[in-house]
Amino acid sequence: MPIAKLEDININYKIEGSGEPLVMIMGFSSNMDGWYYQKSFFSKLFRVVTIDNRGVGASDKPKGPYTTRMMADDTVHLMDQLGIEKAHIMGASMGGMIAQELAINYPERVNKLVLACTYAKPNEALKDTPEGVKLSGPPAEIMAAVIGLAFNKPLNRLIFGSIARLRSIPPDSQAAIGIEGQNAALMNHDTMERLGSITAETLVIVGTDDRLINPTASEVIANRIPRTRLVKIEGGSHTFMVENRGEFNIEVLKFLTNGKAK
């Protein structure tokens, strides 16, 4: 996969398919493989660009803190390098926060906007989750908390939890530095009073049983962006793009194609 040398960072990315550009931005601590079940589906109709955000995967992991605006700038600089003037932007969880900042600060670069399982501000979105997740502490503990809540199906929690344990995060490693930087971006994200400036047609999509980010956070976002459709996937988890991938993919495809593609 190619590495883009941007203004102050090297970013790993991949392009698949052809057609209108669709940039997909993954969430906290996940590399582009988090879109595994979307890449092959959407690349049949779109030029799909996936990214390792700063701090994860094969991208640079500079010392933080990072901000979601910083990572939105990274995405736009990559689009510049790839000659993409305007694209559909889809972000999940922290990727949705990055996508919000991109749509607010670079409206001319966004065709349609998809915000999945995300929030505009952490306070209300996180405090009422059933298990009251705390995104603080050593990176390994943060990862354990996130994985435990992200998947609703016990088998997936077992599989992905086991993978995370195999990929241990030594203190002071580059991986730990990246996760700490991204965690700061999560906890300091705040677009609440700026969402009304988003001009792109927007799909806000969430699973009704998301245990990591309160699903009401998506309702708040949908109520503040002018041209928005809110879709709730019944029983969907925080990782509903994996566990409910069929419904997720079809809803997003209908939105991006105005219902023309099946």
C-alpha cells in the first residue's frame, strides 16, 4: 500500500475501484481494515479511498495530543495529493468526528456525508452508556474497554478481544503513543455549536444497541445538521458495520446513489 508524504506526516492509504470518490475514515485505534466489509462492496461502484489515520497502522505515530481537526486536515491533504477535488465522505466513530470537522472546515470538498455511530461532544454521549466506559488509563486498558463494549455478539467479543491481547501494547511504544494521541482527539472533540454550518446532504446512521457511544448522540447530530436523514439499525452494535454489515451497506448505498443502485 502506498504512503503519502503530506505536510508534516506520512499517511498510509489504499485505493480500490473506480467511479465517484468515496473516502472512508475509520475510528479510534483501528486501521483501514476496519472497513473490511465495506471496501469490496462499495468499490464496485466507487473509487474507494481508505486511510490509516495518524497514530495507527502504517501511518506515522507522532507524539500527541492529536485533534479531530488535525486528522481532517490530514485527509484533505491526502485528497489534494490524489487529485480528488470533491468526494463522498464516510466516517465511523472517531472517523465520524473527523468527517464532521472536514465537512465544517472544507465544505467545498464534500459531496455527501455519512456519519456512523459518532458524537459531537463526549460528555453526554459517553456518560450514559450502560457500562459507563472510561476512556482513560494505559493504552492497553483503554483498548480492552473499547473492544468489550464495541461488539454485542459474544463470539465477536471473544475473537477480537483475543486478537487485541495478542497485539499487546508495550508502554512508551510507538503504538501506545499513537493511541494516546488519538484518545486525546476523542475526548476533546466538540462540534456541537458548529454542526449547523454543514451544507452537505448527510446520512446519520447508528445501531440502536450501541453500548460504547449512546445512540442518542446520533439524534443530537441529526437534529443540528440541516439536510439530514437519520437511520437506526435495530439491534446494531457500535461495530454494526461488521455485525450488521448487510443492512449498513444497503442503507449507505441507497443514500449515496439516491436509491438507484441495488
